[in-house]
Amino acid sequence: MVRYTTRVTRVRGKVFVPVPFDPDTQWSPKPQHHIHGTVDGCRVRAVIGHHEGERGFVMGAIWLHDNEIDPAREVTVEIMPEGPQRADLDPDIAAALDRSPAAGAFFDSLAQFYRKAYLRWIDGTKKRPDVRAQRIADLVSYLEAGRKERPRG
């Protein structure tokens, strides 16, 4: 969890929240950083991006409807990476993703919903090592192909 204070800015009906650190350095390198946490105690989920050369995340009009944030004052932000991270993975899954940089990078870019779905699918085979190994190989193949979800059926 990273905690800091900052001033937010309004951008076309939305609020931009600056992130004053490099998430690749703070957490781990990724194409996208999906985060969750709070802004002045109001829960938020977002993706860190850039706006006018500044790193941060945007909270939309719907979020603001229930959580009015005044850009004229400082807000307290507490954020952390969302969902399972590479360091949280079982060693066999982490090793497979390490062997395929393309699959690993795509896995890291997925929203937590997709990462968790893949991991549940593999975890369903803990007592069947032969099936588990095949599912991990399939996972790598699907990720290398850019598939967010495994085929059903």
C-alpha cells in the first residue's frame, strides 16, 4: 500500500489523481497497473495512465456522483496493485510465465478478473499433476496468443 497526499484536477467532468511515483519501480514492471484503494476514504479502482505528461488515474463522472472531491484541497490517496501479482503465484506457474516473456507480460497486463479466472482453472487440478502441467502449458499458449480467457468447453 502506498499512501500520499496530492491535489486532484478536473478534466472534462472527471477527476485526475496524480501518482507521484513510478509503479514499475515501486511494485513491478508491467504494461498497465490496475490499482485499488481510496481517495479521501472513498473506494476506487482504476488503471494508472498519463494525462498531459503526468502519471495518475482518472475517476469518472459516475464515481464522482457519490464521492464529491474538491480539487481546491489536498486529498489523501492510498493505493496498491489489484489482484494476484507475479510474486503471489505458485512456483510452477511463475516459472512458466518467466520462460515466456510474452505470456508473462500479457498476464501482468490483465485485469484481476481474468488473472483470477486463469488461476482458479489451474488450481482445480492440484491433486492431478499431469492435468495441472497441461493446463499451465495451455495457459502460456493462450496468453502468448493474447487471449484474455481460456476457451470454454
